[in-house]
Amino acid sequence: MPTSLRPHVASPLDTASDLTLASRAADGDVRAFEVIVRRYGPLMRVYASRVLGSNDEMDDVVQETFITAWKQLSTLDDGAAVKSWLMRIVSRKSIDRLRARRERADIDLNEPIAPEHQSPHRLAEAESQTEALSRALADLPEDQRRCWTLRELAGSSYVGIAEELDLPVSTVRGLLARARKTLLREMEAWR
């Protein structure tokens, strides 16, 4: 029976740390990689959907991301950072998909006009905005970036972030406040 059709049976791997799962998956443990897919697939689908502006291609992008991750898992320096590593890959794959979409666009004047949200200037604007946000996030100090990503993309609570990053909740609040202030300043042109 294919993996996707097999009912999920609880396993000790379900509660394993990202570091353990990444290490085992890098050694070829398919079940450990399946846990990573179940753990982060939904977040990656939401992110890809937001970047692409639709759900049409998000599953393809997420699947391509996991294929790339499986092939390159041995290059991951810090298995505990598997989540942020996967998010960087899905971000690049989503942006690549936007670029490919733009390159495929047939310039035929007889074709009907695309809806406003799919017009070339909107897609280019969305891509530019995504790239600007990616650059702004990349420029944040690591702790601020990790806190912001966990809160804004993963929807984690302050307590959850504090536990995951092994920081006091008050520190998480401060890091998030500084990250938001910096991102607001950097993204002011996009408001």
C-alpha cells in the first residue's frame, strides 16, 4: 500500500526532536523523514499558497521541496534547524515557480485579460514583495528571525516559541517586538 494511503500509526518517532529525525533521515530512515513531512508539510503548504497567491501549485512546490530535502539532508549542518531549512527551500521553490509562471506567460493579444489578482504587474509586485521580505528576514539577527517565523508563519504561541528556542517568554516578546519594528521599517515601501 502506498505511504500516502496507509493510515498513520503512532510511533515513538512522532515525538522525537527535529535533530533526531533529521539525523535518522539523513542516514536513510524513511519513517523519520515521514514524520518530518507530517510535522512541517501543513505549514509549508500554507506558506507556498501565500507566496503563489493560489492553491493550484502549492502541493507541487511542497512535494518538490521534500524531494530536494531528502536528497540534500546530509548537507544540513544543524538537524535541529530542519524547520527553517525546509522553509527556505519552499520559499525558493515558490519564487522559482512564480518566475517560471511569468516566463511561460504567452503574450497573445487575443487572449482574454487575466483577472486583476493574476495580472503580470500584480504577480511581479508579489514576487518583489516576497523577495524584499526574504531579504529583510535574512538581515534580522537569528533569534529575532526564528521567533518571527515561528510566530507569524507557524502560528506558535509565545510559550511554544520560548520552549522551542529555550528562551524566557519575556525574551521572546522582546525579540518579536524588535523583529516586527525592523520589518515594518524595511517593508514600509510595500504598505
